[in-house]
Amino acid sequence: MKRALLLAGSILCATALPIAAAEHVIDQKGKKFIPSKITAKVGDTLVFMNSESKRRRHNVYTKSPAFKYVKIKVQRPGESGQITLKNPGSFTVLCSFHPRMKLNVTVTE
Ligand SMILES: [Cu+2]
């Protein structure tokens, strides 16, 4: 009987757990965001890496008003930074050092 109650309790706990937020790793290499397009959910985290072999720096920003918090200051090779997505919508991530670098992000509820 005690065992049955324990089992019932653990099933309840398991179903009550929220779905874990995902991490999306975006590399910055060869003056490109890799991948160049992602879809994420509110609560997910974007992890930006700089995997350049030379001394090439990058940064992360967007012109989209709803996503002004998507911003990482200068990243040197080997450094990484992360941003948790707070709202749905879509925006383009840019790098001020390399105007051709673009990452399209779509965030769903
Ligand atoms: Cu860059």
C-alpha cells in the first residue's frame, strides 16, 4: 500500500514538472552566424559562441524594438554569451563589426 502511494506521488510530480527550456547554440565563425535561422520558444536560451581561429571579434544586437535585450558586447574567440528569450515574435540578429552577418530568429509561445 505504501509503495503504491509512493508510486502515485512520483507520477504526480513528474507530470507537474514544466517542460524544460531549450538551449540553442549559435556559432560565430567565418563572419557568419551558424545556423543563420532558428526557431525557439519563450524561455529558451540562445548561446552565442565565437569560434574564430583568428583575432576576429563579434557582437550581438538587433534593431527590433521588442528584442532590445538581445545584446552581447564584444566577444573574442573562445568567449560565449547567452540570452534568454522573454517574448514571442521574430527579429534579425546583427553584428556591428560585420554588417553582412545575419541570424533570423522566430520565437513562439
Ligand atoms: Cu561579427
